[in-house]
Amino acid sequence: MTRVKRSDGLAFRLAERPARHLTRVPKPSSAPSGTDALRPTPAALAGAEGRRSETEPTIGLGWLWRLRWGAIVGQMSALLLARFALGLELPLTAPSLLLFCSALSNLLLGRWL
């Protein structure tokens, strides 16, 4: 332990840490750099047709489509509740236009599915 004294006269102790947390492990010269290190090589993908890969998404697009509909309904009901049940003077044009665009994109996504 190292004792350190501050300018106001108070002293405190610092625990000495081993230097291993500061060292770097050297990278092999054949390792790719940057984002290429995250991409699987074609050789690694060759035998992966029959099995599930680690990078394959586990949430289906259909589930996200239903979740988006829930978000649209929730936002619209919150807007209408604040305007009519609570009597708040909120503009309905801009939020309704944004919710309409969300619903339209969700409809197009549903057609694509």
C-alpha cells in the first residue's frame, strides 16, 4: 500500500494493483483488423448450412411486426387519453401524422411478410 498526502493535509492509502491489467496480449499477424475480425470467413460458413449460427437472429420479424402494432396502438391511445379524458390542449396533427406513417410502414411490412 502506498500512502498519499493531499495538499490539504489529509492522507489516504492507495492499494497497489498488479500490472497485469495494463498489459496487452499481442495480436497474431494473421488476424484481421477492424470490423473484419467480426465477420466469419467463407470457410467457416461452408459447413454451417444445417446448424444454427451464433450470429443468426433469434427474434422473428413477425414478432417485431406485432410489437410495432402494439406500440402504435399504445401511443395513439395515450395521445387520445391525454387530449380528451384529461382535457389537455395537445396538437393532434403532427403526432397523428407520425403514427400514420408508422402504421403505413407496418402495413407494408405485413404485406411483405
